Amino acid sequence: MSWTLAEKEAMARASSSSTLKWAFELRHSTFPSHVRLANHDKDIDLLLEASAPANPNTTQTFIGTALRFKEPDISLQPDPTVSVELDGVSGALQPYLRAAITSGERILLTLRGFMYDVKAESVVQNLRLYNLEYRNHEIDMVTISIKFGYTNPANQAFPRVKYSALSNPGLA
């Protein structure tokens, strides 16, 4: 993954108490509210960007939880994906995912990378923003692994209308 010059400078200036954190926001119409999680040992309040798909320019609480995540690789593949592994929440998220998947609507994820000062307990700088959609998941006793990917540009047209066999039967 390559970093922009501004991101490299921000990391070089960061204090020893600053660390890269990730905030995950899952959205679906069947969820009672947006599921907001962060890879931290306690909850984090984040000011959402003006272009946020939900609650722009508001401060939202992201629940601190154990999770693993690797940024999308830069590759020549037409459809890169990312995997998020959440520990200790499989029982809490499983009913949400089951209802969302059976609805047929897309589950959307906004992924925010930011520098966080653990001593001051504050956000130093927002770095990355990805908008992805659900692909599949695996659940075991304590971990849920969810795979997300970019919306496939091959079935999108301006202004981002999704074509499917249901909306356009002539395509099938």
C-alpha cells in the first residue's frame, strides 16, 4: 500500500503515543442502528466527514473491540476485497447479518483510517476512507470474518445506477 506525501509527513510528525486506528461503520435498513466499531480497547468518539453517507458532520461513538484488518492491496485485479475479523461479537452480529442477507439489500461499510493519540485520547488526523459493500462472511464460536469489496464498476452506470436482472430483465 502506498502512502501519499501528506500521510507520510503526518506519520513522521506523529508522537510516540500516536497510532493508526480503524473505524468500521456497517449500514443496512434492517439494522436497528448503524453498527459502529473501532479497533481500540475503549470506545472512541469520531467526528464524521461532511461527505459521510450517514450522519455527516456529527460526532458518533465507535465501540472499541478486538478486530483484525488489512488494507486493500493495490493490484491489477479488477475486484479487490478486504477481510475484517471481529472477535467476541459473533453472537451479537449474527442476527443482524442473517436478517440483512435474507432481505436481498446490500450491506454497506464505511471504513475510516485515522491517527489516534492514546495519551490524549483524541484523533490527530483522518487518513483513509473506503466505501465498500458486503460479499460474504464466516462465523465460528468467537469470531466473525466478513469480506467486503468495492462496488463492481462493470455493472454501474452514470449516475451510479445498479443494473440487475430484476430491474432490467432484458439483460438476463
